[in-house]
Amino acid sequence: MSETVIRTHGLTKEFVRDEFHVVALKDAEMEVQRGEFVELMGPSGSGKSTLLHLVAAMDRPTRGELEVMGFKLNGLSDSEIAKWRNRHVGFVFQSFNLIPVLTALENVELPLKLTHLKRGERVQHAATALKLVGLEDRMGHYPRQLSGGQEQRVAIARAIVTDPDLLLCDEPTGNLDAKSAQEVLTLLGRLNKEYGKTIVMVTHDPHAAHYATKIRYIDKGELLPDGGKPEDWN
Amino acid sequence: MKYLPLIVKNCLRNRRRSVLTIASLAISLCLLGVMMALYYALFIGGQPAKAQARRVVVRHKVSIVFPMPLYYREKIAQVPGVEEVMVWQWFGGVYKDSRDQRNFFARLGVEADKLFKVYQDYQLPDEQKKAFIQDPAGCVVNKALAERHGFKVGDKILIKGDIFPFDLDLTVRGIYTSSDFDDDSLWFNFKYLENALRNSSRLSAGTFTILAKTPEDVPSICRTVDEMFANSTAPTKTESEYAFGLSFLSFLGNIKVILMSICGAVTFTILLISANTMAMSVRERVREVGVLRTLGFQKSTILWLILAESALISLVGGALGVLIAQGLCAAIRQGPAILQQTKTLTIEGPVFAALVGISMLIGVLSAIVPAWSASRENIIDALRFTD
């Protein structure tokens, strides 16, 4: 029996920027089941990242319902959301966003500092995560000493080190060359298939479709129904 | 403690900036430390030297430049608690070339037979004491002064008179040291003044130095002496020798206000420097704050991390500043005895604690605004932030 990990109903995000009223996301309806690998595709500015940010509770919706991992996020305080995000969600950015003064191991250990694990346990977990992404020989390297692909793999290790149920990836291959992008997609595919992680990934990368179990399109702030695709989409 | 490595690494993120900030903090806190040490020594924690605790000085109530009649000596001697009274007269005068500051030292006429009773901390051989007491033109000098000018027992010293209409032609009869405060002084026999000013109205006392029987007698002696001469033509102001020494500071103005003003200005300047550095440092990391928030860090944790980083930089600067200030205090102790308090100047415990507290406070205050703003930044805006 499948379990719904993400459920949105009428999810809308509006904001005012430079006196312009912008509807970034309008009445989005989405359900993601445990173990799915969902791709969100659409042109730039269509609202893909906005939806991902709302699901990660990095932003608050203007209206609509949002339930992730059984938590109704609208009702949680900032403090509760921070704890929830640390326990249940791993986030991968397009531009890696590693802390430059920390080594790969220290970057991966960072989310574990919010747990009750002792230092030895934290280091062990971080080392395991780095090993999983194939960087066991780069633990002491600083971000500036790593390639883009390696940096993104460290970022993925940081996202999975707390063993979250949900991985949210915002164009994780956007800043990578084709080979590194392939490696990252393969890694995400493994995490989905072998470790059962539910993944929602915003991407423009056509190769990503091989790994996804479902593709959803967004156009001009509207999340198209399952199977729907913009007419002018290539 | 688990965040300490992160805090330290953030401090070292821009090493040149951190080193320069620490250096500016160290120099400023060093200056602040010396000022506070001086303030503490002068007005709070300063204690009279052991031998000084029983000494009381009587001067004219209006100013030390006004003389008092010599007969006050006998009246003062009758006051309960007084063990000894000694006349003390400032001669002034010029030794060699007055333009050379090294030639300036106190030249004081005192009753030779009483000097070593009142100043029991002065140490010199008995034969030198006797020679001084017996010679109306004799004088004694302290060891530091003797070494500076090469004075030896038997040497002649000529002091040209300026306040008094005659010169002093003195013979060094002794060289003393003091176990307490060893200031640069030349004491000559008061008989020299008596002989030179015989039958002159100028033969008077500049001050009287009293030796009390016990330190506890000092307050009552002060009160009684001043009451005794309250309605005379030369009313007195009587105070402990320690307080008398401090009263010279008032010639320079309101030292308390001056020192406090300097301390305030220094603290405010450090605060601005530190605030500017922290604002730059935090601004460079707004995006990282967004990342930390995404990982689940609470706003309060981020605020605390930035404040701790600032406080750590400030504390290191403060610790260096205290070390340098302690070195400066040691140098001041070795220098000329401007004041008794400067001979024992040091960073006392309360001053050290205050400096540590000020360092911490500067660290926290300078970072509070940028840290608060960064921790409250919307995650999406923080992640989009480009410097």
C-alpha cells in the first residue's frame, strides 16, 4: 500500500516585487507517494523552484494546504519547521552551497550537529555518507579543492546524512558538465531505487527523465495535471 | 562546545581582516587597560603604603602655597593620638640648569631630628643619620636621585633660591632607601632656614607632617586639628598623607572626568571598529546563513553563532591588550616616580575582570545588529543574496 509523502491542495504563492503583484504558483494540486522520483519541469520562471521551496517549508504559501510526511506545515512555527526540516528533508541546491571554510567531512557533519549524536558518531555517519557518494578519499578536502561534480556529491551526502525520507533537489545538475551531471543523476537514481528515498527534483536536464518515475510540468505558475505537458514544450 | 570548531573557522575565514581587527582591539584595550589601572589605583583600590598609614599632613586650607605659623606645631602635638609632628617647608630653587627636567626634584626643609621618626621606612646607616641631624647645612637624598646625579656622601650641592631670597649650600650627609614609596627627594635640615630667616616673618611652615600613634587615630586627628584652627587667620586642611598626595592631581584638572572620558572614547571607538568588521563579515555570509537555515538551524542558533564569533575575536584582542597593558604598567613602575600610585601600577583583578567584560560586551554589541538581521532573513532571500 502506497503512502502519500507530499499532498498539496490549492497551493498558491503570491508576492509583490517592485510594486508588481506576482502569482508565482497558482492552485497547485500534487501528490507524491513514498519511493517516487518526481521531476518538475518547466520553463524558467514557471514556479518550479517556488513549489519546491514551499514543500521544503523554506517559504510560506499565500494560501492552500500543504502536508508533507504527515505534517500540516501551515500550522507549524518557524522553530518547529526548522526541526522538522532537519529530520525529514534533505535539500540539494544548484550551486552546491557548501561552507567554504569547512572540509567535505565537516560540511556533511553540519546537519548532524543539530542531533543528539556524539562527535564520534557524527563523524562516522558523515564518513559513511561521503563513502556512499564515492568521496571517501576527499573527506579532508575543502570545497575549493574539489571539482563541481565532487562538490555536488558532497552536497548530496550532506542532504542524506540525517537519513531523511524526502530529498528535494533544485536543478542539481544545472552547474555541472555532462559527465558530472550524469554521475549526480546516477547517484540520485541509486538513492531512489536502492535506499527508497522519495525524490522531487526540479530540472531542465532532458537526461533526468530516465531516472524519474513521474514527470510533472509547470507553466506560468500552474502545475499541469499528471500526464499534462505544455503544448510548446520540447 | 560542538559549534566551537565552526566558530573558530569562521573567525579565521578572512585572516588578514581578523588579525587587523584583533590588533586594533588589542591596542585600544591596552590603552583602556592602562587608563583603568590608573583610575583604579588612584580612586578605588589604591592603599597607602604600610608606613604611610599613620602619617597625616596639615596644610593651609586655601592652598599649599600659603604658609602656616610655626607655633601650630606645639598645638598639634597636644592633639590626642599624635605621636610626632614635623615641620616641612618646600624650598623650590634651581639645581644647575632648570631647563633640564632631570634636575627637577623636591627640595624640602625638615626637622632633621624628627625625619626618621616620622618616616620610619627610610633606611640609612646610623652614622649618616647622626651626621645629618648634627649638620645645619646637611641633607639626605634618596638612592635613585643619588644614582641619577652621582651624589655621594660628602658631596656639595648648591641650590639657587627662587622662592626664598638665598641659596642653599648643602652637604650630602646620607643616602636613604625606602621600603615603601621611594620618591626623588632631597631633605635638608630646617635649621638652615631658621638661620637664614632669623627674625623674618617668612620663617614658617609649609606643612606639618604628623605621625599618628595608630592608623585608627588618623580620622580623629584630621577632624580635631582642622577644628582647632578653623577660626584662625590660617585655617588648615588636614588629611592622610595618601590623600594629600592625590590632591596634587587636582592641579591637572578633574582627573576622574578626564580618565573616564578617555576610557569612554576608546571604548566607543573600538565598538565602531568592531561593528564595522562584523557587519562586513556577516554580509559576506548571508547566503551561508540561508544554507544553515535550510539544514535546520534555528534563528537563535545562528544569532548565537555569530555573536560567539564576534565575542571570540574581541576576547582574543582583549587578552592581547591586557598583556600589553600589563607590560606598560611594568614600564611605568620602572619610570620616574610621578605619583606614589604609579610605582605599584598593575592590572588588578577587578580591572582585569572589567576589561574581559568590556571585551565580551564589545564583541556582542558590535555584532548584535548584523547577527539579528542575518538570522531573521527570509531563507529564500538569503539564498538569493549576492554581495
